[in-house]
Amino acid sequence: MKRIVIFASGSGSNAENIISFFSEKPQAEVVAVLTNKSSAKVLERCDRMGVPGFYFNKPAFRESDAVLRLLKGLEADLVVLAGFLWKVPCYLIEAFPNKIINIHPALLPKYGGKGMYGDRVHQAVKENQETETGITIHYVNENYDEGAIIFQAKTKVDPSDTPETIAQKVHQLEYEHFPKVIEKVLS
Ligand code: GAR
């Protein structure tokens, strides 16, 4: 049984979707969710779903090996960033080579980089009158949103779309594809 650890900073609707997906699969399970925000809604979801949730702060993440020790203790096979907003430090990338993946709510390399996350991405897509957007699932390297791309899926943006409706379309793509891509990466 492969062991997935999710990192999430906010609502955690992707985390919940991934936990549900793998709860019915024999080959992998989500063993924990780690968050950098003690008030994140994702922790409520974890409680409800019976998955342990852990909080860490910035010094623990950047200046200690606490998170590394936690991941080793959890025997993580794959780390999945699902709405996690901090840059992953090099020591973690080196400890888990090609074992950390991220989802980004746009078609990278467009709309990536520092400060480009969540609704900010959808606002920029709207402002630039894009006719399509989508999701990118990629390996994590030392730069924001620059690791090798594993999977992309597109959706149309209509002139009547708002940042909110674009976000809904993108979330639908995330819910549909992210668990299946994780399953493939683990196989
Ligand atoms: C998702 O749309 C994810 O792609 C995005 O944050 C959202 C989290 O939603 N991630 C980024 O922007 C990373 N740069 P959720 O908390 O409901 O899963």
C-alpha cells in the first residue's frame, strides 16, 4: 500500500477529493495532511474524514528538519501539494526526488510563479481575456511552478465568465483529474 501525504494551506477541497478517491482503492491511501495554517478549513475536513492533520510554522519548515522527520516517520511515498502556498525548501526536494507533485490552477508556464495562486490566477486570466485556461500537475523543483509537467487539461473561458466561474471550471478539472494522475504517478 503506497502512502500519500498531502500539503494544503486553505480550504482543502482537493485534499478531501483525493482522500475520498483513495479510500476506495487498495493500492494507496492518504496517511496525513500537513498544513502551514492552523485555522485552515482542511483540518476540519481531516477530522471529519478520520485522517490525521498536522500544523507546522515557517521556522519548523525552513530552519529545522521537523517536517522531514515527520514525512520519514509517516513513511511517505508521495507528497502531494494541493493548494499549498509556500515554496518547498531544497532539503525536502532532495530527500524526495520526483516524489513531490503540485497542482497549479492554470496552463503553465502561463500564470505561474511567486504570488500567482488561487483566485489571483483566475483574475489574471479574466483580465487578459484568455479564451482557455486549465490545470497543470507537475513535479516540484526549487522554483515556483517550474518542475517537469506531468499532465495538463484545458477548459474554455467565455467572455461572460467571471473569475468565480473560471475558478469553478478549473476546480471541476482538478477534481476529475488530480486523483487519477496521482494514481498513475504511484503505479
Ligand atoms: C486549487 O485550485 C489549486 O490548484 C490552487 O489552490 C486551490 C486550492 O483549492 N493552487 C495554487 O494556486 C498553487 N499555486 P482547495 O484548497 O479547495 O483544494
